[in-house]
Amino acid sequence: MFVRRVFFYWQFIAVLALPAWLMIGASIYGTGGWDVVGSFFSGLFIGLGLLAVSLLFYARKEVRTTRAVSWADVGFLTLWHGLIVAMGFSYTWAPGLAALVILVGIGVFWFAIWELVAAARKSVQAMMILVDETARGGLVPGDLPPTELPPVIIVREKPPES
């Protein structure tokens, strides 16, 4: 649970820290001024992507209540953030790493949307079960026991056959 909570807080810190690292890495390990300019714009877009993914993770109720992301979220965030950190070191020897960061970022984004939809579907199904149970006369948590329920008047559409 500790690791999942650390990643919950880290994902919001990473929105600023990882794009800043790209600029610092380009300044230190880059080959020229254009690498720094390119890292500025790539850091801007990566920062927006990190923010979008973080907000999608935060939109799930179980993440907000426990203040911890799921283990699958931890895995995807570790991969994506690790590639972004590696991109700060590799301006001269791995130019294809930027494309990999973009592809993994798109994958993490769609994974976050899929998890949000799955959580919403589960919540809606639970609500529908609650509505069905209430309509059948079942108990809703917090209601009175069946012996203390108020009387019910039944009105029939057709008179009973004699």
C-alpha cells in the first residue's frame, strides 16, 4: 500500500518534475541549442499528457478514497516515467526513445480511460442492483427492518375475477 500511495502523490509531482528534467537533461547532455528548444516543447506536451493521465486516475472513486493508485497504474507509470527520465540522458545516442515515450504515453492514456470506464460501469451496476432490490421491496442498508416498515396499499388494475 505504501508504494501505491507514493505513486499517487508522485504522479502529480511528475507533471512538473519530469518536463523540467527534460530541459535540464537537454542542457547538460544535449548536443546544441536546438535540443534544448526541442526539449522545451516536448516537455510541454509530455507535461500535459502526464496531467491528463493523473486526472484520469484521480477521477476513479477508489483512487480518491484510498489515496493510492492500483498496481497496474504503478506498473504503467513506472514504465512511462522511466522512459521519460531516460530520454533526458539520451539526446545523442537514442533518438528513437522520444517516439517510444510518445507511444507508451498514448497507451497509458487509453489504459487510464479504460480503467475509468470499468470503474464507472461497476458503480452503475451496483446502483442498478440497489434500485432493483428497492423496487422488489428488499432492504436498503440503513432502512428499517421488515417488521417496522409502513403498510403498503396495493391498487389492482383489474378487479379480481369472481
